[in-house]
Amino acid sequence: LKADHVKDFLEKMKDFPLFFRRYAKLNIYGAVAALRTEQQSERFAEKQGLFVIKIGGDGMTEILNPPDFRAKNFGAEG
């Protein structure tokens, strides 16, 4: 996961309520997942309000956000 991947995803999240109006009034949260991440990219994604998920061996996943993390609502109500 690199910062450019996060930036691209954020652009798509911004447009999501416009293209999927059915969900526009709902709470919409974003997440990025990767096999390998750069620590600065993890922090950047978290600061943007995204869940950060790392995929490990044997298909195990780990949410890297701290317990006090507050996700950004990308929906119209957010």
C-alpha cells in the first residue's frame, strides 16, 4: 500500500454517493487492504478516516487502526 493508492481510493470515495444515490444518505465508511504496506501510508490512510487492513499469512487479516480510531463518514450525512 502506497500513499498514491490511498489518494486514488479517496477520490473514488468522494464520488461514491454521486454515482450510487441509493446509498448517499447512509453512513459510508472506507477501508484499504493490502498484503504489504508502508508505515507512512498506513498513517496517511488512517488520518484520512479510512480503516487500514493488513492481510497476513493463512488468510488472516488485521485491522491496524488503534482502538480509539474514528472512521470518516463519506456519505451525504457525514
